[in-house]
Amino acid sequence: MNVSLPLVVVLGFFAWGAVKFLGVRLWVVVVITLFGFWLSQTFLAPTIESGTRSGVDIINGSHD
């Protein structure tokens, strides 16, 4: 059985868990999120995307 969830939903659950159970402050989650959006507009974006895709392929076991 495959379940397809957007990455944003998965990250949202992790953020909620970190705030709820680990005591991470909400402003830290907001700053990290905003930094991620800023980073996606830099020259590092293609490297981040290819690394993320490779990691997902390895986890899914579908690497070539």
C-alpha cells in the first residue's frame, strides 16, 4: 500500500512534534522555514534539489 503525502505535510508534522514534545520555540520553526525559502532562491537550489531527490530515491529503493 502506497500513501502519497506532500513533503510540506510531513515537515509540518515534524515541526508540530518538535514544538509539542521537544519544547522547540515556535519562532525557531518560523525562522528555519523562512531561511529555507530564502535558500531556495540562491545558487544552491539545484544542489539542494538533486540531493533531496537522491535521498528520496535511496529511501524508496528506486535508485538506478
